[in-house]
Amino acid sequence: MLGTPPAREIAVVAFGQTDHLRTTDELSEVEMLMPVLHEVLDRTGLKTSDIGFTCSGSSDYLAGRPFSFTMALDGVGAWPPISESHVETDGAWALYEAWIKLLTGEADTALVYAHGKSSPGSVRDVLTRQLDPYYVAPLWPDAVALAALQAQALIDAGDTDESALAGVAARSRAAAADNPHAQVPGPPPQGEYVVRPLRTGDCPPSRDGAAAVILAAGDRARKLCERPAWIRGIDHRIEAHSLGVRDLTDSPSTRLAAERAGAFERPVDTAELHAPFSSQEVVLRKALRLDDTVNVNPSGGALSANPVMVAGLIRIGEAAARIHRGESDRALGHATSGPCLQQNLVAVLEGDPR
């Protein structure tokens, strides 16, 4: 979406998330999701029958079974029949689809949710299945190893060093102390090496969790929320699939998505960046032209809680929530998917003038 305002105003009017825990063996995806769905509906006073469109994000690979998202629909209530869709990726892309749906005028409200349980298996192994199936996936390089390649490229280019990365990790975890949903891991911010040059603190904690957002259009949004977070622009782009043809120290797709979303038209005061590794925040700050005046990841970011398939939607939800509370006027939400920031989505949100 270009930086010019869309023909129809769409806003985030409610956001909710679970506590993000190391394991949730006693809970199914539906049981994990239900409290969050009730939370956002109760916050707006809406009923399930009032929702014009529903869209979700999750992964069959993570769940270990085909069409796993259909089980979550039991929690939403699929009868009487509803208008529903699903994306096999982070819930931020489900939000994008719902935003498009509302722009067409086919619905005035949308429920967006995402859920992911990493605890039943090894998410580091699962994520290798999104790599190039001929040349890279057979080598089984996991997400941490690939992120370490990116971090070393940044260090070699002089863009950062290990002490600076430790500073990113420490700041994120300090911010997470005020976030009741983030479960900050026990090891100290630096910790031992996982894959050089990345230490424990540079890597995301594997967590189970869910999140939900309600979108509404125009006057409906103003009735449902005291201070809606208007989506002024949103766009997503992708890098080349082959890591060998990319400059891992830069993210042109993030820069282009931000430009198309209108992020560079005026400064933002808050940025929630989906940077699962401390080194990726360095890349994103450069691509998004963020200086020290911007409050980056005040929620603690993905370094404090990283439920796979959910963390990107949470970044947009956290940015919107700060606008709802009056703590931000113009915020940026970013989501990523794939190795080394391969796919990137940028949303720009604004509150009404105070």
C-alpha cells in the first residue's frame, strides 16, 4: 500500500495475548486460544456473530498435522457459517489479509488471531523445512546457525560487535520486566555461546502462545475503541530465496515495505520490531532509519517472548496498544518470517490527535 491514505480508514481496536510459556502440555491450541478471543471480544463488546471476517495464522509443520488450524475454529465458533480464511505463516500476514478485506467494504469488523506451540518438538529442526529444498535444506542448518552467519557478516562489516549485541539483549530483557506476558528466561543477558558469535542472550526463548486482534472500519472503530490505532499503511516484501545472493547486513525488502507503507513520510515515536536475534535489530534499525529518539521494542520484543507464528502479530498489537493507552501517537509494527529476515511486513499506525 502506498503512503497515500487508503479510501477507507481501518483501525486496530483491541489486542490481547496469552502469557508466553516454555511449555503448555496441559493445553490444546483451542484451550490456549479461547481466553484471548474472549478478551478482545469483551473489550469491544462484540459477539462472535458481529464479526464480519475471521483470519488466522499458524503452521501445520509446527503442529505436526495437516489442517491443524481447523481445530482452532472450534474456539471461534464456525456455526452458523462464518467468512473465514487462514495463512500458513505468522499472524501478521493474516492481519494484512483482513485489512484488505475491510478495505473492499465486504466487512466492517475482522477478528485476527494466531497461535503456535513449539514445546512438543524442536522448532530449530522444523524451521529448516522452509529452506531451499535442493541445496540448503538437506544440510539442515537451523535458524540459530543461519542467524549466526548474519551476525558474523554484520561484525565483519563493522556494523556491530559482540558487546553491542549484548546491549541490545540487555535492553530488551529490561523492557520485558514491565510486560506481564513475557516470560524472561533465566540465563543472564550474555550467557554462553550457542553458535558463535551468538550467545544465549542473543537468541529468542522458545515459547508457546497465542494472540488476537480486532480490526474495525471508520465510525465503527470509533464506537468500539476510545482511541483507535489507525492503520495508515501496510506492506510486505520478500528477499531472494537463496541466501548466497543476498547481502545479509541489509534488508531491502524491509526498507521497501516501509516506504510503501508511508513510514518515512513522518517520524515514528515507537517501533515494535520482530527481531528474534539481537543482530537482526541492527539490520532493521538501519533499514527503517530508526535513531535513538525512537522507543524500540518497549514490550521487550521477540528476545523476551517468541511464540512462533505469533510474535509478528504481537509486534503490531503491542504498537497498537500503546496508541490505545496514549503512550504513542505514531508507531511502526514489523513482522518477519523465514531465515535471516527473508520476508518482512511493515505497518504504520497512528492515533487521533490529542
